[in-house]
Amino acid sequence: MIFENEFDHIIPLGFNCNSANACKIAGLRKEKLPFDWMQIKGLNEPNKFFAYHKMLKDMYDDCLKFNIIKHKTDEFSILNYKAWIPHERDDSDCHGIKEKYVKYFKRLKTILESNKKILIVISELDVKGYNKNIVNIQKNYLKHLYPNNDYYFLTININNHYINTDRHLNVIIRERDHAVNGVWTTPFLNKSVEICKNIRLSNNQFNTEVTLS
């Protein structure tokens, strides 16, 4: 079903936690990376694509800065990147979050500096009619910064039609996760996991000092 099914590394790149969560449940998440749970707030679509570009460029230039605040909900934001981090509530302070994300970005940079076959995973909860070239823009930006990798894209609802080319699979999932008689059901996540189960990780990974604890 998928254009390719074996990759050296899988990198969730937004726009919500479904990308990383589906990979995790499908057994594909072997390392914590910075965009796993990150969401971009306060930018019109598709400008949030370029917010990720800013972080990738700062990572490449070794000039990442983290202006972090903690909200009353115990969730965190990285203000200078308009990034919301809703699933790091086990940390009690902003310093702990900063230490984590310094490590996650360092790990991501190590992966991108390799010569690997990489799958980028991006999902939207609602079907979006992004410009058909938006994935090429992402690929070209990654190629500009880290040219030695072979990039593929798995997207969900990024375009409003099914796409299956040799480098890009876009799947449409219209049913949202929702409550039924007070019980939370996850049809969107479940279908995302089914897609991810068609993917395999190769034996060509390298040790990035990974821990998922």
C-alpha cells in the first residue's frame, strides 16, 4: 500500500501528536525527537510549515534558543517559536523542559547529518487543501540543510485528495477521535496506526543514545 515500506529513521514533523503517537503504537518510535508532541500556535496555515523551518535552521546553525513558560494547566510553550508542548507534564519547571529539548534537537541533528533513508510523518486532524507543492517545499528545505539523506513523506489530510507517488503518500482520514456515550473513541488514531503498521525500520540505524524512559 505504501510507496516504500522500509526506512532507516522515522521523524514525526507535526502538526499534532498523532504523528508520533501512531508511530509509537505501531512500534516505530525508537527515539524521542523534538517535534513529537510539539504544536505550532498562533500562525495561519500554511505558515506553521515555516515555523518548523525556523527551528530546523537554528538547529543547523547551532543557535537554538528556548524562551519557555509554564502555563497554569502545567503545559509548556516555547514562545520564540510559537510552539506549544502539551504532553510534558511530568516536568516541574522550565529548566527541565529546556534540557529535554536541547537533547532532542541534538539527537535530530545527529540523524539528519547521516546518509540515511528517512520517512517524514505529518498529520492534520482535518482535511486540508494545502498547495500541492508544500511537501516539495519541505523536502527541498531539508535537502538544502542536510543533502545526504533520502527523504520520503507520509502525510495524513495534508491535501484534500489521496496521493501515492514514489516519494509521497497522503491518506485521507475524515473521522475524528471523539466521545461516544461518554467513552473516548479513537478512529483517527486507529486508522493512522494501521497505515504505520505497513512500515518497517531497517537495520541501518545507528546509536543516538536513545532512551524512551
